[in-house]
Amino acid sequence: MVVPELRPWRAARPQVVRLANAVRPRLARAVTAAGPRVARVTKALRPAHLPRLPRPRTLRTWQYTAGAATAGLALTAGVVTAAGPWDANGQRTAERDRAAALERAGGADHGSGTAAAARRPAPSAAPVLTGLGGTGGAVGTKRAAPDEKALTDVLRPLLDDPALGDTRAAAVVDVATGERLYDTDAGKALTPASTTKIATAVAALSALGPDHRLTTRAVLEPDTGELVLVGGGDPTLTARPEDGGTSRPSEAESGGNWASLRVLATGTAEALRKRGIHKITLSYDTTLYTGPVLHPIGHDENIAPVVALTADEGRTDDSASGTAIRVSDPAADATAKFAAFLKDAGITTTSPGPSKATTRAETLATVSSPPLSTLVERMLTQSDNDIAEALARHTAIASGEPASFDGGAKAIATQLRKLGLPMSGAVFQDGSGLDRDDRLSAGLLTALLVKAGDPAHPGLRPALTGLPVAGFTGTLSTRYADGASGVVRAKTGSLSGVNTLAGTVVDRDGRLLAFAFLAFDATQSRNTDEVRAALDRAATALAGCGCR
């Protein structure tokens, strides 16, 4: 794979400056926390231009952990310089630029009613690191992958930590070669919690393509004169104003504006006024999805009822991620907001109720989501359950299955089998990982990550670029303050008694490694913070390990 051409430094400088300002406090914390140990490690390092001295096969665990705080951050700086500036959520802008140059025009604005030429196809994200090309590491190193025995000597004591409970499984794979470097019950299927979203991401991208968009429509029935708001299953549809504050995702994070219910109402009102209509019957259509709307866990602040029409995930506060009290009927709530926007635009409606649009209905206005690549990235970064379940249903639709929990689960498994992934023991009950009956192995999770890094499957790359960045974004933003910040990118998973971590790490020699750590405690009595800290220590050691 050809290493991306570098963006001129002059163009990159403003964004790098912003990154430096954002990173400075974390760097200060990392240096302070690492303290004397880092000083001892760095004192032992020879200058880069001198030959590398032989080093012992094993080091103490703290040396790898502390070493990652310096070597990892140095690698991060090297990657930023080499690969281009980072945008607001930790992704390299250069990745998208490279994707735009390499990707075929694919996907479609399905059901948008917009001419194909009217919207330029949105590219999926390009490779996370130059190491994906298999010709070297993130900063140009050509060192070989870690030695299996040396890596085992480092990881095994960390993964034997009693804090991880009575059952655990782990795998580490070299992304460039696909070679498994570490294996502890990697084939054992355990409850994966939210690392299930990696599988959902890969399946959705495979079935739909990274450019696919989800469209919400307002249509007019010619016979009854009824206005129908047709849900297209867009989990990011918003009723909030453009200047709605920091709770709205940034443009850099969304890849553009989220589809706006307010904008849809404005376009609909204009179309109605042209027809001389100022009062109309309003209904809504949620028939794109089938089956139960409640997740098997029941009413829960982690997820809204799963319907094809919802605004702001049915949240009753200004939050955009995390837990929140949800409305009981998201479709009715979204349509009521739509009616209020129509009223502001001079159109009076009746009190809305459910209906079904006919094939003869005339489309008055549409709004479309950002491309699927962006939805996948947000789902992974924020561990968004609502997006995950929506993507599972759209995967079902594309696979010819019912758009339900069962249909989505079946479709995800089908898509992963088509990709030739190791599915032994895998069980899907949902797309989010909230169901405790889900089962995935560490071997499957690392295989998913390796497949997403395969140059033969560029459309799957958002499954890597969306992973939270240690110390910077999403569910890892407050973790790794004292080591591997900016080097570990991983999806977290947490249920009562279950803690998982799966993602990628750049090791000390610049090799990109995929890893998956799964821990289960039958008694559900472990301290969650202690378990997460144990998993983070293992990932940090992996980042600091040349392991030869």
C-alpha cells in the first residue's frame, strides 16, 4: 500500500497548534505521573542515531507501563507530523483526504429523492496509520513484529490480575500480517458487552457501504391530502437548533450537519404554501422497522425504544451521549416537534397520529444523515446504543431480513460469515451489546479489527477510525492519563460483572497491533474501576513493548 502523500506543513499548522494546545495538559499530567521511573527509562535509552543495544528479554511490568508514557507520546507526535493534522475528535484530517483520492464512488443516498449528481459521494475514512500498509510502522520503522514469548512474558502477569475476575480471554494480532502473537483462550466466546459494536460496525459497512445515508421524508398523499412524516431510521435526526450549544456534535465530528427536523419542516412548509395549503392533517409512518421496540433489557436510560422515527434519540435533556431519561414514544415526540416547526412556518396541523405512506405519495422535502462512515465512528467513539441498534436494523434490511432485533442479529452474523471471519461460538442478540446473552471471542474481535485494516476492504476503515483515542476522545477520554495516551485506540465494554477492551495499539517499534481483552466475574463483585485499570495496564504495556 502506498504511504499517503504528506499535506504541506503550512496547511497543517493551525490544526496541529490546536492539537498541541489540547494535549498540553495531558502531557503535563503524564510526565508528572510517570516521574522518576520515566527518568530512569529514558536515561537508559541511547540516542536514536546510534545502534540499538541488546536488551533483556523481559522487563518489569512498570517499565513497560512507564515507557509507554514517553515512547507512546513520542510516537503520537511522530504520527501527527507524518500523517497530517488531527481534527476535533482525534481523527487525522489527512485520512479523509487520502480516502477521497482513493475510494471508488460507492454507496447511495437511498430513498432521498435527490438526483445522484446533486451530492458528491462522501468518502469513508482512510487508513488509521501508515502501518496498515504493511511496509513499516506508524513513523516509518521496519522492525519486525514482537516476539511471541517475550510478549507473553509481559502480558500474562497483567492479565492474571485477580481484579479481572474468574474468567478471561485475550488475543493480540499483528495487523500488517494477521499473525497472532498472544493467545489466552482466544477462541472462547464470552459476553462482549459494548465491544459488540465493532461487529455491528463491520457488518453495517459491509452490507451498506460507507457512503450510505439514512433519509427522513415528508410526503403528501394525493387522495386524502394527508401530510405524512416518514421515518427513515436515522438515529441522529435532531430537533435542536444549529446553535444549540456544546451538546450538539461538532461539524468535524459529524462530517457535516446532522439531519435537522427543523430544516425538513421549513422545506415542507414552503412546498405546502406553493400549493396554497396552510392547514393540513399530519401523520407519521414508522413501518420501516418491525418487531418489538423495547430492547430485551426493558426501559433503560441507556437506550430509547427502537423506532424508525426519533429526534435526538428521544432524550429529555440536552445531552448527546451517555445515559438519559427517554420519551416513551419517540415517533410521536418527533412528530409533535415537527408540527411545532410547521406552525412557526405558517402551517397549522391536526394532532398527529400513526399512519402509513402509500407508494403514490408525493415527496415534498427530505433530509439525510451524514454518511454511514460518520455514524459508525460516532457509534464507536461514544458507545452509542441507539445508533448501534439502528445500524443493526439497516443491516437487516440490506440483507433481506426483518428490521427487528432478531433480524438485525441474524444479518450481522451473516455479513461477518461472508467476510470469512471466525464465528465459532458467536451469538448475536442485538447490535449494541446490551444483551448479556451476546457471545464473541477475543479471536473474532481481533479478526474484525484486522479485516477493517485490510487494504482490500477500505470501506471497513471507519471501524478503526471511530475507536476512542486514549486520553482524548469518547469513552477513553478520561483514561490513560499516565501512559499510552494517543496511542491506544479501543472500544470499551462494561456490564455488571463484564469488562472488555478491544482495539489497536502502536507498539514501541511502530507496529500496529490489534488486541482484545475480555474479563468476566461470575460473582459480579469486582470493583469496575479496578478492572478497567487492570485492562488499561495491559494495553499500556502493549504500547510500550518492543518485546524481543
